[in-house]
Amino acid sequence: MIPYFASRPSPKIVFGPGTLGELPSLVRELGGTSLFLVSDPGLARAGYVERARALLVAAGLPVTVFAESRENPTESDAAACAAAARTQPIDCFVALGGGSSLDTAKAANFLLTNGGVMHDYHGYGKATRPLLPLIAIPTTAGTGSETQSYTLISRDGSHEKMACGDPKALPRIALLDPELTATLPRTTATLSGLDALSHALESAVCTKRNAVSSLYAEAAFRHLSSAICRVVTGQPTDADRSDMLLGAAFAGLAIENSMLGAAHASANPLTARHGVVHGHAVAHMLPAVMRFNSADPAAAAIYARLESLLRATGTTSLPLIDWVTDIVARSALPPLSSTAIDFAVLADDATRQWTGKFNPRALQAADFVSLYQRAFGPHDPA
């Protein structure tokens, strides 16, 4: 018997090299006449923001640019973006960048259209008025925010991540142009790619998995697993960049229709308390969490299915968890030391992370301590 589920809609997905050129026609398709373009300083310096702006202006579409998005956006960042959006009459958002730019644009959309502060939207479905249409253009293959109705915003001060979601916040169009990821530094491509892989693997086994999310998770894994080894070793091809971008978007749809798990729950405290970049933190915790989850028969069966895909495609002869461990090792990320880390404090934080509640095996604080011990090895806190 297939359990009850209700699927969530997908944005219109426009994929292909050079599809950024379709941006003006996509804006008009949504009825947009005056735009607010959200991006970040790095993309502005690289010329991508001006490229997008020029396409829109040439089509007779006025644009206000906010290129000040920051990594792990906070409540204050969302408020600053919304304040900039209020300076001109706008009727459509365009978000160009990684997950932080996309999250900042979504957050500003909440505040601009519904007022209040971001904490008002912590949870799901709390916007009472319509949001403006959003076109999401990812320049990294990682978060999958382009296909999700949630924005992740950190609390000022505590850096606790708030998931603020609403069906109206889902991008209307996800524009996937792999040419925009061609100049990604290896470290950025690696961290975002490992994040996307963790999304596919966690959504595949979470307790909210269902027939629709499972299709997206497996499709994401197929695309990501075929390319990620060359990405983390700094040798991606054009085909690899396409696979990673599609895989990240499909993984986002898998999350949208299900949830995540303990790898994210245990990674977020590492980011909040010790400044570990999110993709690095998740990749560091993922193998330990998968080994923990493999004691659950249903999760083990799903892992076996994904492992069979690796073998069928000739990707590797390693068992799935060993393959993931090897990919993380090949990534040449700096080692994380347990010095000055209090596992008990991290574990207490992890128990309050919403993603952990959907892990296939329930965890208490002691279980999270064990996960940290397994991931970090010998522990010598200061």
C-alpha cells in the first residue's frame, strides 16, 4: 500500500546552454514590466549582473539592481534587500547567483509584499498576501533553492537558521544555464556539488519520502553521481556542469516534496558555532549519518538501489557509503579539527534542527554525540 502524499508544484524549468538570453521573454511571460535583480558582489565583479541587466534593458525592461547578497543571509540582510526594493515600483523579482542570493530575494519578497520581519514567516504558509513572481537563475549547482518554496534565513545574533516557506514563494521559473557555472572556482563547485549530493541522498531516505520525491531524488542522484568526481578533482566537462545543474534542481524538487535528515541537522550547528561552510559541514557529517541510517532496513534498501545505479553506470565498484567517503576525501577540503569543539553542545543544537526530525532513524542528543565522534575521530576538546 502506497502511503498518502500530496505533491507540490514545480517551477517551469528552462534548461540549456545560453538560456540566459531568454530572460527578457520569460519576464514578459510573467507579465513583468519593472524588475528587481538580486545578486552578489562576486557576480557583479565577474560581469554576470551587468550581462543580465543589459539583456533586460535592451528589451525595454527597467531594472533596479541589488548586488549585496551575502553568504548565509540574516534577517538584517533580508531587510536591507527589501528596503532597496521599495525604492522603485517593481512587479517581478529576478535572483541571479547561488543559494544565498536566491534566499535573499525570496526573503525580500516576503517583506516587500507582506510586511513584518522574517521571524513572522518562520514555518510554512504564513504569508497572507500574494508575493511577486520570481525568476531564479542559479549560478552554482548546490542548494536547489530555484525549485523550492522555502528560504533559509539566519537569526541576527544567534545565527540559528529559520526555514521560512510558503507556496507563493516558489519561483515561477527556474532558468538553468550551465554556461553560468563554467567559471566557478573549484572550491565553490566542490562545496555546492557536495551539498547537492547530500540533498539527493538525504531526501531519498527521509521519513517524508514518497513516490514523487523518490523519483526526483533518484534522478538527482543519477545526474550528480555521473559528474561529481570530476567536479571535486577540478576537471569537469561541459556535460558534467549540465548534469550538476540539473541534478541540483531535481534534488531541490525532492526536498520540496519530502525533507532532509540528520546530516543537515548535525551540520548546521557546525556552521552557526564554528563558521564551517555549509557544504563542507554537510559533507563531513554525511558518511557517518549514512552508516547510522543503514541500520534501518528501508533506508538500507534505498541505499542498495542507489548503489546498484553506481555499478550499472560503471561509476564505481565501491559500496555506496564508501564511494561517498571517497568523494569527500578527493575533494581536498581542509581537515576539520575537533579541538575547541564541544560535541555535547553541538548535539544539543542538532536535536532542535527541524531537518533531523525526518531522519529515518530517530536521534537523541547522545546519538548526535556519537555521530560527531564518528565523523571527527579522536576528540580532544580544549
